[in-house]
Amino acid sequence: MKICILTTGHPALDGRIFYKETLSLKKAYEDITLIVPDDCGERIEQGIRIIGVGDPSKTYSIWHRFKLGSKIVKKAIEIGADVYHFHDYELIFKVMKIKRKLPHCKLIYDVHEHYPDMMRRSRKFPKFIKPLIVFAVDKLEIYYAKKSDQIITADDATKERFKPYNERVDIIYNFTEFTPGLEQTAPDPEKISEPENVNEPGPESSPDRNKEYDVIYQGDITLERGVYHAVQAIKILRDKFPDIKMVFVGAFNDTLGKEIVDKYIAENNLQDHIEFTGRVPHSEVEHYIRKSKIGLVTLMPVPKFYKNIPTKLFEYMSCGLPVVGSNLPPIQRFLLPYNSGIIVDPTKPEEIAKAIGILLSDPRLCEEMGRNGIMAVREEYNWGKMEEVLLKIYKRLE
């Protein structure tokens, strides 16, 4: 079976599209072509044929992506594949041309986001016209999704949205894990003395002094992802943990948020306690996580995060870090069953600070939750499980 994978908005070596789905498919199918927004021309990467179409620097523009979709679909038709697996909203308007040219081919719509919610939150459109745009995005996506032979979603809420309109809807969670290893967790419990009072954190009881950072957040940095409240929590903790240090690994994609946070850090003399690395290659993210004691995923209660499952959660767990996470359904669902962290109200910095303080004061609890996270990844929250689902989907389409 010949497979062609299409995207207008993701790089050639995207984490989900290339490193997970495409390389998993390569285990069962030889002929796979990936068409991406890139000026690389054509090349082979790990046995996958990659064809670049367009300018990757313009993928931020939705209008450019709509136009690029026509070029990508034209190239896709030339491939003459049996299955076309496409990943972006704007392509739903273009891929029916493939079906008309190649009526026996199968179409898979891989939905990464809840697009009506994205439009609702977007600042690119005037408020007066936004309700109309949200309505149109919703209805058009449903209309075209009905015509797909298979829909893949990354979360339960999006699956439920499409389920009434297409009988073939499957979830492939975006589990992202590093190689789990118990040697990466907190110290041996036999070598740790019991703290006198776990509810009264103190610097003398901080676990694993070899770790460089007490707390890590990795991923895109914005106000709605909790950066301001996290920084406030570090200020609260500074009195009892004078040497506390938190690292944010990722790009600060929020101009207004950066101004607010930078001002707060300067006014409260937190420069020695907060580090921003900027964007780093994904291959280096694990390095920072393993140098940290606690993983933070305190996303704000906005509609998007009531649906999306943060992949950083599984990365922290696979490295043996206890997690402080928001009391949002997607986070609670994966954190609580294995007792891998502490749930907090992300809008309350004092609650975030309390949870971090408890973990820093209780090495035994840190170790226990870290080991639970590793167990969760090994047993259930891993890409191997999702690979099985993906290959079953393709087997049905043969």
C-alpha cells in the first residue's frame, strides 16, 4: 500500500507526524511520501521520501497555508497513493480534489486541535465578525469530515465532536515519552531521612541536591499556559527556599505576557531564581527535564485546555519527575490514576507554591510519585500502545 502524508502547517520532522506516526507506519509499509511546507526540494529521511513545497517561514499565515494547500494537493495527486493522511484544517477544502482524481483512494483526517475553539480565542479577527467565523469553521469542518474514510483525533473531546457524523473515529493520544529509567528518579528511600513536617517546607530537606533546577516548565510560554502564576509561586516559595530555581524551556510566544512577567521578575528581584532558555531543539529538552526535580503543567482554565492533553505531562513522568498539574480534566485523567503528582487550582499561585513546597520537603513523596510516573508510562501512557492503534486503522483501510 502506498501512503502519502500531507501537512501545510508542520515541519518535515514534526514530532507527531514524522517521529511518531510516519516512522510507525514505516514498520509495516515501505512506500511512504511526506509532503510538507519546506524549501528542501526532495530528500530521503530514515527511509521516508520527503517533498518540500513552499516557504516554511510563512506557515504562521493561515492565508498562505490555504494557498499552499493547492500546491501540496497537486503534488499529492502526482504520487498516486492508496491512502492520503492529512493533518491541517485548511486541507479539508482541497483533498476532495484528490478523491475526484483517484476515486479508490482513502482519506484520513488527523485532527490535532479543536479548531472552532482556536478561532474563538484568536486575536487575528475583529470581535464583531468572530462569532460568524467560529460558526463557519465548525460547520464546514463537520461537512467535509463526513466525507473522510477515517478521522483520527488526539483527545476524547474532539472524538465526541465528530462521532455523530462519521462512524470511523479513533483517538491516537499524543503520548511523548523519553526512555523511562528508574535510575533517573529521586534517591534511594533507605538513604533519605524522614522530614519533621512535610507541610512546613524548608531548604534543609530539599531532595536530590545534584539536580540543577527545582522546577521545570517546558513548551510554549504564554499567560494562558500559566507562566505568570508560576513565577508568582516561586516568589512565595523564596522565603523558605532561598536558593529555589525554576527553568522555563521554550519560546515565549506572548509579547504582552513577556512584558508582564519580565516586569514582575525585575520588581521582585527574581532574576537569580527564574531562567528562560528560549527555544531549544527537542533533543535537548530531556536534558533539562532530567536536571529538574518537579515538572509543572499548570495550564489556565481556558476552553482549549479543557480538551487538549499536554504532552509535557508524559515527558515529565517518563523521566521520573513528580508533576504539579492543573485541575483540568485532561490532566487529572492521566495524573491521578497512578498518583504521579499533585493537582492544584492553576489560578491560585499560593496553591501552586504549596504543592511545590510539599514535594521539595518530602523526598519520599517525590520518589514515590516519580516512580509511579515511570510505571504509568511503561504500562500505559506510551507511543507503543498508540502505534498499535494506528496500524490497526491502516489495516482496516487495505
